[in-house]
Amino acid sequence: MKYVALYTVFLLLFFIVSTEALGQPGTTIDIKKPEKYENRTLTSEKSGDKKFSFPKKLTQNAFTHYNYYFNANNILNNIVAEAKKNFIDDYTRLLPFYNYTLEETSTNSEIDSVIYKTNAGILLHDLRSDWVDNMYLLMGKAYFYRKDFDSASQVFRYINYAFAPKEEGGYDIPIGSSAANTNGSFSIATKEKNSLPQKIFATPPSRNDALLWQAKNYIATDHMGEAAGIIEILKNDPIFPARLKAELNETQAYWFYKTNLYDSAANHIISSLDNATSKQERARMEFLAAQLFQLTGNNDQAVFWYNKSASHTTDPILEVNANLNSIKAFKDSSSNLLKEKLDNLYKMAHRDKYLSNRDIIYYAIAQVELEAKNNTGAVAALKKSILNFNEDNPEQRSLSFMLLADINYDSQDYANAKNNYDSVSLADLKDEKDKARFSQRQEALTIIAANLQTLHEQDSLQHTALLPKDQRDALIKKTVRFLRKQQGLKEEPDVPFVNPAIQQQTQVNIFNTATGADWYFNNQSLKGTGYSEFKQKWGNRPNTDNWRRQAAVDAQNTATDSQDANDNGDDQTVAAGGKPAPNTDENGEITFESLLANLPITEEQLNASNDKIIEALFTNGQAFQNKLEDYPSAITAYETLMQTFPANGNAEQALFSLYYCYNKMGRTKSADSVLALLNGKYAKGQYTAKINNPKAVVTVKENVNDPATKAYNQIYNLFLEGNFEAAVQAKANADSTYGKSYRSPQLLYIEAIYYVSKKEDSTAIEVLNNLSELYGDSPLAEKASTMIDVLNRRQEIEDYLTNLQITRNDKETSLPVVDLTAVNTTIEKTEIKRETTVSKPITQLANTKVDTTSKVNNVSRYLFNANDPQYVVILLNKVAPVYINEAKNAFTRYNQTTAAGQKLEISPLKLDDNYNLVLIGPFNDAEAAIDYVDKTKPITSSRILPWLTADKYTYTILSNSNLAILKDSKDVEGYKAMLNQVLPGKF
């Protein structure tokens, strides 16, 4: 039986080797040898010299396989495994596709040895060996992992060429031809033999693998078209082997992932799960698929695969995040699933298995509680997360403090928000939005929290000062006892009583008993002198044990952890530098007299206290407005200041800032009342002058150095100028970085107009709803509601207009049409009735010729005649046609309600690539046109064009003759110069 078994094994081996004998082509390699070895012939160079007999084949296969391929393959696998081990996933963000990086594999010092061994394995052995193609594939992988993509591509191409299928006569079969025995189907793959002995003992040919790796190489180098071509052919290839189907799906998923087609990527990841090398890697792939489903709104699939991932993973952090994301993706609030998931997280937190991950688990619980609008539960969970701090994961501690601070901030608990932000390490924050928010808020809250403490202290002191004397004294004594007890001191300070008569007694030697003197402790004179000397040298030392005294010192010098910070009212200790704190006497001790001295009892003290309150309120308003752009809180601070202290030293600036904040919130009526107050009380003030200049209103106090403000201002300009593709892309980038809180209502409105013009109504409605939610008090919110209603009925309105039949009524007389291109349009002139505020009365400006320095040679002068009919012109600078049309519609609506009797025509006119004109009129003369401007200009930014910043438009007036010259010359600046000479300061 023994010999029968050996004979059977020998026959199997012979069958395998003989079937593969002609499977690999013979190739020659041209190499440059060192001079010392240039006459030495390598085994690979002798491949065709002798017959490749069975013993030789067996020997060559064994040596190539076990001495070179086996070792090189193990090294490469270890390199990838090491890279995976060092890779750390952040499950709070979209996972990278692979759980390793090529940067990590390329820096591994062992990668060069793989390339060395594969080269040696090929060159030192017969090229007819069965392992040559496998060695080349291993070499190509090594180049890929070393990020030598060009070399990798060359190797994979060589495998595709040199190891292509052969006909019986040894000729190459053209790739993709019907000669591959595929029943006429197009194929590029190599057909693999599927007999059981070959599956067990032989290694499949590497050409099919090389095709797949070439596609990966193309994806890594962003040659997405080439990669897609290979993948699509292999997908439909009838002889592509089943063993590589999972890897093909993984490669296609990678292609979809890199091109942001997340729904397709998720489906192909699921199809490639069998390609995972471990249970944990499979769970990670399931988690990534769930993330991609969630991003595309397929929440049911997301929940399913999150649950799958949580049940398969061996990583507790992944399990926590899978459960958390499953809760977030689940939208059915009527179900008990949310409570069930939350209970599971709490159970996880109490299991010893997750002891080292409790900080992460409680952080996840806090996020779920926030989803459920339970801020109290979220705060409690975050405190537990901080309490269970894991020293190996300091980033989580910062994240917990950050979220706790955000909750405090949103609930306007600014003192605790400041303390918690102080506990965050900026280096631990990875998200750019978190970093920007942290930096902005921490700086501002340092100011705000200090001012709130000042307001609390001064309010408490003033309230105490107003109490009747007996109640006030009782309260002070009670406070003294409380504060001293907190410091570990006696509730009442020691007040030594020394009788002057005793002090005048002659000192005696307490040990000289022969003189009959009292013993020291019975001698009051000596005791009084000793006490005075001790106090002079050592100060007030409480009569307490050393451990009590030290505990009091430690309590003063140790910072209380931020989540346990409490407001201690007026508890203050000796300040740095030896100066007594406000609540202590000259010796640094809290006494009744020291507390009483701080109360604002006198008028001078009360004024000083009020000055501190005024400064704190005003400074907080400025911090909310300029540093945080929190306009509601700024308004509250300014309103409190002006209502409590209307005649304060910062009144004009506070009103100016209040006007600005009201406008930012869209509260135009409140802004108008503030403006009226400024014009009445501070008509000649510098801040009132700024408001009366519309251009200054837009730019003043803007936090122009803030990156978010800069970004969205640039996006706004891109939209207005018609550079829509760049605007949409820039906006997507800015939103991902800064969130939506920085967007202005103007930006949202013009963005919606853009989508309306593209007939993307659903997107426009979403943007308009966003505008209404964020800026409900803005005048644009009303316009947004109207536009939403129109968009919802767009088809109905268009059908109505399409089917509308219009018949002309011959009895009606049509209005005369003004030809804007005509130079000598004759319009009846009317007598000038009154003067306007210009350097000369308009009646004296008729037929005024003003020389101008024109930028165009064929134009040398403009002619201004005040009696000529004039158009009011809105000069728009770099504004796209869609917004010019919107401006025209806005003035049409305005004129219908305020100037209906005038029947003014509104006509847009393009001047050049930069300037567009909206002409309103014509008016009978310059006086009528200026009167219209005087009434319209002040309310343009708030009523007519609230979506257009003031730097994008200017007012002017223009006659037909000057319009003709302007159209020909394009000399806008020349016309402005002329008009400024005849009407200085008017435009």
C-alpha cells in the first residue's frame, strides 16, 4: 500500500508538470552585466540551449518557488500587513478605501529586497519555469507598493504580452480575437484550467491578475478612463476566472469611490466582501459600504450594513461607531429602535470588555442624546466621557470637551463654554471646521466670560449697597464667615486687644523669678509685646494646624477642573504681586471692613461701578458682533446698554453697531428707528456719517480678515459675475469647511436665482427654505416665500401663459415707446420749479459744456443740459444677465407701488463686459430724475435690491445724447467726472 500511494502521487505530479510544460513561453532577457561578470552566462540565458526535461523542470520549479518566490511573497505580505497594522481609522469621518497607505508601504526598507529577490529568481533560473510569470507579478506589485507606478505599469504590460495565450503551433493568439475559443465572444483574459489536480498543486497563470493590477495602477495614478476600460472588458469577459471576481468588484468599487459615485461603490464593496483577508477587515468594508449608502440617502441599507459591521467586528471602537451611525441613519422616530440602540450603548459602557473605550462610548451616547434633543443627557454623558479619560487616547478628551463647550455655547452658558474650550488641545482636532470654530470662539469667550463676571460682581455689589444698613451688615458678616471658612480660617478674624496701660509697663525678664515678676504666660505686657512682634514679622497666621493651612493654600493655587467649575461670587484671594485683592485688607485677610469698602455706597463709587458695567456691555457687544458674528447676542448687549445707560460715552458707536446688527438680521424697521435716533441726537457724528453713505454700511465692521467671510464674499462675486461653475464648486468647498452659518441671505438669494435660471427648481426651493430658516426676519425671507410659491406653480403658470390668447383692443391707445438708441429724441420740456442741493441751481446748468479727458479718441466732450429729459441709471458692475433681469423686476415692482402714476419704462442695456445699465424713465428733466434718486437711493439696499451689495451698483442720470456718446465710447469714468463737476457730490 505504501508503494501504491507513492506511485499515485508520482503520477499526479507528472500529469501536472506535463500539462504545464508548454504553458509558459520562452523569453530572452537582455541585461547589462558588471564588467567583472560580463563573460559569465546566467541560467536564464541558457534557457533555450537544452531540452527542458522533467527532472530539470522539477528542480527549477522547486528552487524558483521555495528559494525566491516564497520568501519574496512573504516579505511583501508582511509589508502590507505592517502598513495595515500601523494604519489608524477615524470612524467619525468617511473611511479611506483601503486600510493602509502606499506612503507607508513605500517607506518600508524591505520593499527593495522583494524586487531584488524577484529579479534574482528570474535571472538565475530557466525562463521556462512555471513560476516566471508569478515572479513578474510579484515584481509589479512591489513596484506598485513602492509607488514606482511607471515601472509597475511596464511589468504588468510585459506580463500581458509575454504570457498571452498560444495556439497549438506556438503562435500568439491576438488579444481579443475569436481564436481564443470563446465561441466568438470578445475576450482578453487567459483561460485557466479547472481540473482538480491543477487547482490543488499548480499556481494559476498570473496574466489575469496582471490585467487587474494594471487597472489598480491606473486608478492610483488618476488615469480613470484607462482603468474603466480594463474593468469594463474584464466584467464582460466570458473566460475571466471566477477566483478573481471578488477582486474585480473591489477594483471597480475603488474606481467608483475615487470618482465620488458612492452608491455604486457601496454595491461593489458588498460584492467584494469575500476578498477580505480577515473578519475585522470584512467588518471595516461593511462599515465603509454603510457610510457610502448613508451619504447617498439610502438609509435602510446603511442601517443594515452598520448592524452587520457591528456584529462582525473585533474592534470595540468600530462597534461603537457602527451603532452610533446606525442610530443617526435611522429616521423612523416613531420606532423604539432609537431607545434600544441607546440602551445597548449604555450596556456596552458598563461591560469590562470596553473599559478602556468608555470615553468613546459615552461620547457616542452624548451624540445620540443630542439627536434626541436631550441636552441634559448629552452633558451628563460627556462628563462621564471626560471622567473615563484614556491616556492612550488624548484626542478623545479634547473632542469631549469640544462638544461640551459647543453645547454650553449654544445654550448661552458662556462662562462654562470658555472653561471647556480652554481644556481643548487644538492639536487634537482633525476637522478643519472644528479648528476654525475653536480658534474663533476661544478668543472671543475669553473677553465675554470676563465681562460677564464683571457684570455679575457689579450687579451683586450694587444690589447689596441698596439694602437697609442692618440687612447689609448681616449679609456682609455672613459672607465673611463663609469666605473664611472656605479658606480653612476661623470664621471671625483675630482682633487682639492690648491695654495701653499694660503696654507701658516695664518689661521684665520672665525667667528672673528672684525679682518676684510674673511668669511669661501670666504677664499681659510681655504677651501683648510678643504678639505685636510676631504679627509684624509673620503677618496674620490663622490658629490652625499646618495641614489645614496647607490645604487652604492648595485650594487657592489649584485650578478647578472645568466641568466642576462653580461661580464663587465675591470670593477673591490676594492678587499676584503682593497687592491685596478687592475683598481683603492690607494684610490679605478677609474682614467685614474689607468687604464693606468695596460696596458702591457713595455716588463716586456708584459711578465707578456703572462705568465697569457700561464697558463690559459694550465690549461684549463688540465681541459678539465682530469676533463671533453672533448678531442676536450682540443686539441683546447693545439694547441692554442703551436702555440702562442711554447717555453712556459709547452711545453713538453702540447705536451704529446696533443699526448694523439689525440690518444683518433683516430687522429693517428696528434699524430705521435707530437711524432716526442717530440723525436726531448725533447728526454730525462720525458714525452717523458712515451710515448715510451706503457704501460704508456694507464694509464697516465686517470681519474681512476672517477666512470664512472672505470665502463667501468671493463666492458671492463669482455668482454675480456669472462664473457659475466656479461659484458652485467654491461654495461646496466652503460649506464643507465652514458650515452654513457664515452664508449671508444675499448669497443664498442669488444662488437660488441661479438655480431658477437653470430650471433646477427643487434645488432652488431648498436654498430658499434655508434662507427663510436662517434669516426669517430678513426682507429677503418674504421674497423667498413668494418665489417658492411661484416655483411650486411654475408648470401651471407656464401652461396658462402658453395657452393665453391675447386680442388687441383698437380703442386703447398704447403708450409711446422711447427709442433708447436715438440721439435727438424730442420730449416736451417743463419749467424748472425748484432748486436742488447742488453747487449751482439746476436752472443755471442748462447747456453746460464740460471738457473731459476721454479714454476714447473720437469723443472729446459730453454736453449736460438740465432741461433735457434724463434717465435714472442703475450702473451695474460685473453682474451676470440673470441678475440684471432680477434687478429690472425689482425696480418694476417698486415703481408699481410707489410711482404707478408715472408709467416709467425700465430697460436693461449692456455697455461692455463690465458694465450694464438699467435705465428708468425718461423723466422730464434733471430735477425730476434727481428727485426720484433722492427718494429711491436710501432704501435700495434694504427694500429694492437687498440681495445686491452696494459696491455692485451706483446711481446716475443720463440724457439720450450722452447715452449715445457713452454707448460709442464706453467711457464710464469720463462721464462720471463730467457729472461730478456739474453736480458735485451728488453721485
